[in-house]
Amino acid sequence: MSDSIKLYKCYKGTCSKCLNEEDPYITEDEYKELLDADGKVQCPEGHLDCGIQELKPEDYPKPPKDNKKLFIIGGGILIVVLLIAGVVFMFSGKSKYDKAASSMKSVGNAVEVIKDSLDKPNTPDSKAADNNPIRQEVASGNKDQSMPIAKPKVEEKEGGIDKSASDILTASSLENGLQKIGDTKYSLSQRKALLPKVLSKFENSTVMVTVSMNNNKFEYFTVDKYLNRILIQGIKNISVKNETKNNAGLVNELSVNE
Amino acid sequence: MRKIAIVKVMIFFLIASLSVNAQEKQPVEKLLGAEDLKIFATNALQKTKELTKYISTITDKGIKDNEIKLEATDLAVELFVSEDNVVEVSNANRSEVIGYKIREYLNKIRVLAFTKVEITFYDVQYISEFKKGPDGKYYGVITFFQKFEGYKEGKLVYKDVTQKNIEVVIDKVTTMYGSKKVERWNVLLGNITVKETK
């Protein structure tokens, strides 16, 4: 604070003007206006004994702390520290990084193995999970009965965060891919997104698929039609009976049992 | 001696080629046995149920993907003998029954003016065994009940229960799948008629 600027304040507890907490000070110019011709203070409150005095150096108001400036400086220091730490980590801690990556990969592989074992068909669990009333009726050779048609499930909203999206794209074998296309625990859009991946395992989209039910021939489809059928019908209990491949390893004939 | 050996080899190749040719053509049986008819009867029921599932998909207002609905329409049409097969439609509020070609019918129900449509099918069963017609095809009839519920803004505004009959035909068909030609008996759906509406 400059020496040329003086501040004044009333030290009387009864002075309402000077008790104003927001601005209790009187500037030098204001103080001069209060002085009469004799240089005596004319109390603005009309008190006989005015308490306005020049502030002592220790009573001068302290400038407010510049928090914004502090924040910027602190943030800058933090960024520099983090950059240094990053550089040190990259150059001196590479072995630790490799170890961590390796651990992550192992965990991923273990998850994949467990997932594949769960997805395998013809296990007692997978058979028990087949609650499709249509399939049960046909399997029992029934001739009647009521058949509530379940609407295709759409459990997950399109465009939302979806944890199982990555799972469904890991369809490793052809059989696994077919089962996932028909598995209504995934949303219709997710299963539809899997079609090109499974179709790419075939020589072309007109490859013939022979479908049997309970080992009796049911129908023939081109593979593109067949994939759409299992997608819409929600047929997941599919086992590959026979598949032949061309020289490029692409399937050119397929027989499945549902 | 050498001539005899050559003739034997020639005869072998001739028989072998005839055998391969016969396997490729695999002529279908002229008549179906009781066991075959039983399998086809099961297949026809399955196809009827697949049709109902396609209809449920086509009318499901929750499915916004029109491509899926159009694919369901194509697959449903392929269950029928031909695109000319007719589906009869009734209404609880009028006595008239109107017939639409199968694709036209499926397109109509896809764009019904309801905010939600629930179609439930039940009691799918045969009402007549397969009988051989004079044209060599086998004919049967399946019946089922269809419960239709149409909602607007969450309120049920129309409901009916209709008993419908589907003609089922077992016919010899030849189909090309890529380069493979398949000749076989196949079970297909025919006209769908209205029996009764409540």
C-alpha cells in the first residue's frame, strides 16, 4: 500500500457509518472533506466526540488472497510433476509395466476360457436352460397345446453403455457364433451386429445350410436367410452336425441340428 | 488277357459313374410313408409356429429396426407355397371377412395404427390328417387361435379372438442353393382362412 494514501476509521462503537462491515474505512479525500476551517473533524454522525482516526499501520486492511492465481500456479506445478513422473515411469519402470500387462492378459485369457466353457452346448445346464416352448413341443412330438409367443427380448437400450457388447463379439467358433446370434439374453441390435462376423466364415451368402430337428430334416436355407431366421426366432440351441470347408478354410456346406 | 483287363476297368468306371450320378440326382420317393408323414406333420406345426413368431416380430412396436421387420416378412412369406396365398382377416365389429395376399397382409399389420400390438397364438393343432390329392401332393389343415390386442396411449382399444385354419401342403420341390440343386419333399403353408371371430 502506497504511503500517499491514508485510511481512516472511527473507533467509536456507536458510529453506524464506521461500523459498516463492508466498507468501514474513510479515504483521505473523504476525511479532508470532514475537516472544517480549523482542521477539526466534523463528525458525519453528529457526535460531539468523533472517533475517526488515522489507521495505524497494523490496522490497514490486508489485500484479499488471489485464489485464482494460486490455483493456476498450483495446477501448473501439478502438471509438471505428473509429466516428470510419467517420463520417469516410462523409462525406468518398463519392466513393471510389462508385468502388469502380462497379468491383465492372463486374467483376460482365464475369463475367455470360463466364458467358452459356459457357452458350450449340450451341457446339462445348457439343456436345462432351453425353455423355448416351441422347441419343447416339437421335441415331445406334441399335437396340441397352447403356445404363448414370446416377443423377442430387447434387454439393452440401443446406444447405451453395454458391458456385454464386447462379450458377444468374442464368438470364437462357428457354432458359438450361431448360438450367440440366437441368444435372446443379448439385444436384437447386438445379435444383428454379429451377423457379418459369422457370415465371413462362409464361402458366400448362398452356402446351403441343412437344418434338422431331433435329427429329422426340417428345412434347407441359404446361410444369409438361416442367420436371419435364428436371429428373429431367437433359436440358440444349435449344434453343428457337419461342416465342409474350401481350400481357403471357408465353410461351403453346413448341417446343423436344432 | 490284356484286352480283358481293359474291358474290366472300363466296366468298373461305367458302373462307378452311374452310381455317382444316381447319388447326385437322388429322385424323391413318389409316395410318403406313415413315418415320413409324421415328421412332416411335426415340421408343419413348427412352420406354423415360426410364422406366428415372425408375425409377433413384425407387429412389435418395440422393435424400431425396420430392416429386421422386412427380413421377418421375407422369411414368413417363404413359409408359404407362393406369394399368391391369401390370409383372411376379420373384425369383431363387422361381419365381413377380407382376404389379402400374404405379403400384403404382413405389410398391413406392420403399420397398424396402434401404439402397441399384442398378438398371441395358442392351441396350434391339426384338425385333419394329411391326405394325398389327385395332383400327388399331400394336404392337411392346422387350426389355431389368435388373440389380437391393440393399444393406443397404453389403453386397450381393440381386442378379438379368432380361430383360423391354415392349409398345409407337402409338395415335391427343387431348389438351388448356390451351385447345389436339391430335390425333395417339402412342407409349406397355404391359405389362411377365418373360422370364427369373437
